[in-house]
Amino acid sequence: MASREEIEYAAELTETVLEPQQTLETFGATVVNYHLVSELLDEVGKVRIRKGKIHVERPQVITPRYYANELVENFGEDAKEYAEQFADSPEGTRIIRYGLQFRKQEHDQTTVDGNISEVAERLADDLKNRGDNFSGVIIGVDDLWEISLLRFAIEVIGSSAPRQVKELSDKGLLQGTSNDVPAAVRTEIESDFREAAGDRDKIHALGNKLRKHGLLEEYEDRFFQLVRALKS
């Protein structure tokens, strides 16, 4: 596993050449295509191009107790370490507060000859000429490319965050209730309780949600009523 210094260095070296022109959905999921270019460490003049997708889930208002490892799915340990570092920053707190979650899906990779900046610019120009508003191009570090991809995803989320926060706020979903729990969280939990009756899988999912939000103790009587009813 990479050291903290190596992770921070990889994040600092990451350069976004083209950011998606289309902002993220507030009340739905968004798929962003990524093209990550990096120089091979053991071959001069060789550039690797990784292509894939980042799935950004619908923003879901959360409580401050929600853990940072819920931010990413299908990433390696180095990227998760970086996510935890980011979560402790003011910028990270703003993003995690309303529960944006994303996961990566790898597609393919190729190796080409050339200068890394020129390769990245050609990719960006091609995407712009095709009118592809859901794609981005990143220059990253080859052996820590997931850090670069995560840095890019955070930037994409951050650029959409102000608008999404406003839209969520306009609908009253960011207002707090008792114990600083956002209204949207309690609304969602009430809906989950209604849907979970008699369904083992949904009861299990509800229990996990209550634990992640730090609300199991508050709702435990109602929750265990569901559990007992299932067994009877």
C-alpha cells in the first residue's frame, strides 16, 4: 500500500484536461466516461490510456456519522485511504454531508507512443468535436491511477455540488430535525419501515442504514418489532 505522502503526491500531480460539460443529476444517477492517460514508468515515450465509466449515484442526504468508506465503491485500498483523507477536509465534509457516492467501472486500456500532454489534448479535442458532454480526460500517475481517477471524480462532484445543494434545500431536504438529523433522512427511514414489513432483505437493509446513520438505538424498538413479526 502506498504511503500517505505518495498518495498526496499522486493527487497533486493529477491534471484534468477536460471536465464533463454536463453537470450531475440531483434527483437521479449520472454516468461519466473517463479517459485517464499516464506515462509508463518503465518505458520512455509510452503512454497508457485507460477508459471506463464512473457511476455517480443520486445524492442522498446523510447524517454526520455516515462513514467515509461509503463514498467509494469498487476502488482499491490506496484510493480509499485518499478518500478518508479527503473526507476530513472542509471540502470533503460538504460533499459527504449529503451522501454522494460513486463507483468506477473499468473497460479497457491501450498503450500508445507519444507525449502525454499531446495524447491527452487529442483525446479531449476528439470528445469535444463529437459533442460528448459526459466524458472527461485526466492526466494521472500510472501506478496510482486510481488516486488520479478519484481526484477527478471529486472535482466533478464538487462542480455540481452548489447547484445540487440548492435544489435539495429548495425542497426542504436539508433541514435538520432532532439530533441534527436531516429531514430527508427521517422521511426515507419512515418509507423504509413501511416497505420492510414482512421482507427479510429489506429489514436487513434498514438495519444497516440505521447503523450507518447512528440511529439504531433511537429506532430499535420499531426495528425489532419488524424482526419479531418476521419470525412469528
